[in-house]
Amino acid sequence: MSDSACKAADDTLDACEAKAEKAGSGLPACYDAFGATGSIAKVRADCIRSSCSKQCLST
């Protein structure tokens, strides 16, 4: 989190997750957008997807 670009991308992901949770949909798009911000973000997004149940990422 010491990298400002990474921190900004993470903050955006957090906001997207909160919005998707409230709407009941859109979570996969959050991870797509986050993963597109850089190689480290993509690895993290892929890790979250592989570690989370299908139900977590299906909305």
C-alpha cells in the first residue's frame, strides 16, 4: 500500500465492492477493472477469484 497507484486502485476496488454488494450485482466487473490496473493487481484479483467461492463472484 506504499505505492500510491496501487493504493488508489485498491481504494477504487473497495468502493466498487461496496456498491456491488449494495446493488446485489457487479462484483466480477470490480475485479476485472482492478486487475486491469497492473500486473500486481491482476495477480491479486486472480487470487481472490480462485480463493472465493463461485457464489462470491457470480453477482
